[in-house]
Amino acid sequence: MVKTVLADLSGGLYYRLYHLRHSALSRLQLLLHHDVVDLPPPSQALLPYSSTQRENLLHLIAGRGRLRDRYSALATFAGHSSPAITLSTYCHFTDLLLGCHLASSRKVFTTNAAIALLGLRPHRIMTLGKQGNITPDRMLTYTRKRLDRYMAPLPVVQNSAQPTPQRPSSASHYVKSLAVLERIQAGYDYCETAYFYHLSQQQIKSWHDSAIALRELTTSKGTSRLFPKSRRHQLLPAEPVGIEEQKDVARALSGCQAMNKMADQKKELRWAIQYCLLNCNSSRAGIRFTQNADFQRFMAVVSQLFPWKRWHLLLQFPKSKRLVGWNCNPELLINREQLKKEAQFPEGIGLLFLRHAQEDKRTERGISRYSSHSLRILFHRLAIILFSAQQIRQWQLDSNLAVLTSTDRD
């Protein structure tokens, strides 16, 4: 019941009752500061209490006249051994409150303190220091001017009279595998993790081995295919960036779950996952195609997850030939370029991009295109639970063999 209500409120994202604990402790974090600094109007709305009610709540949790002990009291209230756990995991307004305190501070900073706290370059600090005392309040106008092009007004949420119910993502192996591997990444033991999630150690080891096998996939040049150097020791792909990508992943997951229940669709879904992960690269966006038959087969699957208008194909194709086999839907955006290696790639070379849901807003800043990694993230996560480590390593062997065969033929 709770999961269904949260799914309706969030547009189908996976939330459970435990997430409300984060929300409650984060709101109490705002309460700890409400009488010390002026909170912005949006955050004030998260404390829908009168002044008297706020004071009573603060007194019950942190006592009176104990400003230094407030976070220790909040940690005790949450059942944590120290405020460090509460701050690092449950309090999500720390940056906001730090900004509020800095904005209200009139303290004059030394040059070294300003460099450490304000995040500006030493030369800029020195220049501003010649014009007067360096205070956070005085830096506010300059900082806001630099950030202005990245800022946008808060979206207006319009609640319809009859909201469309959203189907929540069930706590299937997909959700459990992510939670388990995140815990292992953090250094927790297998046995402890198995006990915590009520799973067998064999199941956890299977997911872990598959995640490692995916991490070991390499390109023809021997570099990691799915992980950049900065994340080469991780088990999971990077998290979706922003709420739009999170919703993309949630909606596409529902589509994959439906396809996985039908025998013919299940086979095609698994082929599409394998093709995607063997023909993408962590160093660039896009999924590579050299045969239009593979492209048509792939699009037959992913067009059920994302509409055709979200797809963009960058195609190198001989200008003297008619565009046959690639233009499989009128809503598909195709940018055609001259093909240089026509003998090697007689059908052309295509790079397929999933356009970001807010690409128009992003391109207004001068970017030519802005793609989303939602599909790659989802397929990477699904591969962990749908394929064994042995199957994934066989992908690599088959891929290497195909490259050698192609080289010998050329």
C-alpha cells in the first residue's frame, strides 16, 4: 500500500517506507537551524508548523540552550552511534544550510581561509581583497553572477484532479542486486550481507561474479568497455543523473519486466542487452552499428522502452547511395555524414544516441546534442541478474573472434 502511494506521488520511481526515514531526519535537520539562520522559502515549506510547534519539537529532541549538542541529540533520536552517520547518510540539506550560514556571516576571512572555504581561485581572492574585506556576504553577488547561467526557476508542480496511477517497481532481484552490490562495494562481508537481505550466499556470489565479468569486458584496444579509469574498481554503473534520467530508468524497467514475461520478447531483450554492452564505450556516448539488420532488430526492442522521437542516429553513409535499411521510422532523427571507409563498411556506420528528455533546454546553452545514459545504465544493471559470469565472458570471446575474422577477411 505504502509503495503504491509513493509510486503515484513520484511518477513511478521505486520508493519504500524506509525512504521516509531519510525525509523525516532531513526535515528535522532544517528544524535544528530554523532559529539560527533564515531558511529559503522552499525549505520553509518543509516545516509546516507554527513557531510554537517548532520550538516544542526542537525542545523534545535537542533540549533547550544546547546549541552545540543538537546534532548529537538528532543522532541519538535516530538510533545512531554518532552524528557522523546521521550527517553522511540521512541529512540531505547540509549544503543548503552551509550556504545559509555563509550568506549570513559577516566574519572577515583571511586570504587562506577564503581560498579554503569559498572555492574561488587564489587570484580572484587576492583581487577582491584589494577592494575591501573578504566576507561571505560580500562574495555572494560575485558568486551568484558566475552561477546565474546554470540556475533555473523551480518547476511548478500542477496536480491534476485525477492523477494517473503509476505501477511501482517491485522489490525483485533487480532492486535487491543493486542494494547488495552497493553494500559489497562499501566493504561489507558476504555473510553479513546475506543475513541482512535474507538471501543465500550463492545468490549474492552469482551477482557479484556477473558484475565483475561485466567490469572485465574490454574493447579491441584492451581498455575497459563499461567503466572509466576513475571507476575501474566499482561493481555497478554510475547512477542516473537527475530526476529525468531516474524516471527514464524506472519506466524502461517496467517495459523490460513486461517483455521478460514473454518467451519471444525475452529472447530479443537479452540479445539487445548483449549487443548494447558490447557496442558501447565508457569513453564516448552512443551505441555502434555496422549492419542495418542489427539496427532494425535492436530498435524493435528499445522503441518499446523509449519513443522513436527520443532516438538520434548519427550515420556515416555513402552519399551516392539511397538510405535503405536505416530509416525505419519517420520520427527517428538521422544526421547523415560522408562515409570514409566504404570498402570496410559497405552498409555504413551508425552511432545511436538516446536523446535526453530535456535536451532542448540543454542545447540552449550551446551544446550540439545532449544524450542520456539511461538505457546503458538499465541494461548494465539487468545483465547482472539475467546472465551468469560464464555467459558474459563468452560474449568477450565471441567478440574477439569476430574482430579477428573481420581482420583476416580485410
